[in-house]
Amino acid sequence: MPRITAAQLSYGSVTVVFSTLAMLLLSRTGSGLGIAVIGTAALALGLLVAVTVPHPSRAKTAKAGAAARTNQDPVSAAVEAEGLAHDAVRAPIPPVRTAEQRAAARVDELLGERSRN
């Protein structure tokens, strides 16, 4: 079972406190039974909020850990973790030329050969 995070604990506690105050003020109840029902409902709502707070994903945690280990900013660590930092090592991709551009380049080559002859 995963451990509770600080965010879950905070959101759940704040939800319990504020929902209890709001329900007590709106209902204007004074009986012990009414207060007990409102307290129980607030605790259930706080538990629901705490459970539904998303956990940090393992990938984000690993990227943050990589940034902390190498004293880099998170963006550089994420780029390094994804393997994008080694793009300069790969061969450059030649630019895509249209048929018109290829034809113009060929004409230039032929004209250059004629001028040399």
C-alpha cells in the first residue's frame, strides 16, 4: 500500500476543517446528533479528497531525482532522461527538397559544367 503524501494529508485536513465549518454555519444546528452527523460527513469528505489527490508518477519522480543527483535544472534532467541530449551525435538529416528545388539544383550543376568547358 502506498504511503500518504504531504499533499494528501494537507488537502484532506483542510477539507475536513472547512467543510465542517461550512456545514455547521449553514445548518445552524445545535444538537449533539446534528454536530456528530456533520463531523462524520466532513471526515468522509476529507478522506475522499485525500484519496483522490493524484500521486506523483514514477517517471516524474525519477526525472526529479536525476535533477537532484546531477545538480541540473529539471528541464535538462528531463531531456537527459528521455535521451534527447545526444541528438548532436546522430547524423544530421538532410533538408527535404521539392521537385522544383531539385530541378533547379540540377540546372545549376549543368550550367556550371558548361561554363567550365
